Amino acid sequence: MENVIEEIVIEHKTSDIFERLRAGEPIRLNDPEYFKISEVVHRTIKLSQRLNNSTDTDQVRQYLTEITGVAIDESTTIFPPFYTNFGRFVKIGKNVFINHACSFLDMGGIAIEDEVLIGPRVNLVTENHPLEPNDRRALITRPILIKRNAWIGAGVTILPGVTIGEHAVVAAGAVVSKDVPDNVVVGGIPAKIIKSIQTSFCPDGARAGL
């Protein structure tokens, strides 16, 4: 048993900090690899300034591609300003629309599937801290997944670990702390199911109504 424990401790100490971050392990400021996170954050801050000074959506895609390390498809539109504190763990699908002033705290991972609509001032938060006061500066992450053709209304906040189902609609101003099933409308604080959607068809003009 002692050998098993020792092996686990060694593995924890030597595994990459980005792997531990995505796995939801507590990451503390005194972690010997914390500088790797700081390097990514500093680079993202510089690139974000250029992104938010862009004069067209092609430039926005270019800079967001540099931030995330994954090509943003030309069918996807992001309106600046757009904010992310990390960027490396953001994945965005095709034909996605992201409106003005959205904020992605993505150290836990944010995945946005194809055809998703995101309204203005939406906050996607994958990062949290322990309740214990003496350890509150530690970082704990859980991923967010927004599935195909979901519609996230203006001013929504989605909290760590939440999955938004296919074709689901999150009403403006909602705070989502639990998974949302496919084909439902949710709203409120905390968000609750308001009604079911009888068809997965997205009506014309939905984008304009974000």
C-alpha cells in the first residue's frame, strides 16, 4: 500500500500542470509549474488587445486562432470586444455566432459545438476556488460544453461543469448551475426548465433576437 501511495504522489508531482488543470485537480500559486499558466495568460492578454482592436471579423478569427491554437472556421462570427483569460482550452465549432462583450474563463475547458448562438455579455466560467479560507487562492476547474444549435441569450452566466443540450435555449439573464437537457427552454436564477421545445428547427431571425 505504501508503494502505491508513493507512486501516486510521484505521478502527481511530475504530471503536466495543464493536464492537472483540465482534470480538475487543485492548482496552487506555489505549484512549481505555475509559471507555465502565467506564460499563456500573458500571451493571451497581448493577443486579446489586438483582437479587440480589430476592424473586421476576419481579423478577429485570425487573432482568436492564435489565442486558442486551433483554426476558427470562416463560417463562425465573433463580434468584439471578446474576453478570455487563458484561451488555450477554447474549442469553437462551425457556423457559431458570438455577440459583443462575451467573457470566457476557460482554464477548465470550453467546447462550443456547431450552429450555436451566443448573445451579448454572456459569461462562461469554468473556474472556481475552495471554500476553505486558507486555501481559497487555489484554482479548481470543471469544463463547460454547449451542444449543437443551442441558443444562449443575452447576459447569461454558465457556471463550471455545466452542459447545455442540443437545441436548448437559455433565456436572457439566467444563471445556469446544472446541466440543461436537449430541446428545452430554461431561465431564472438559478435556471430552471420553463418549457419543452417541440421541434429542433431554429426559426428565421433567431440570431437577430439574441
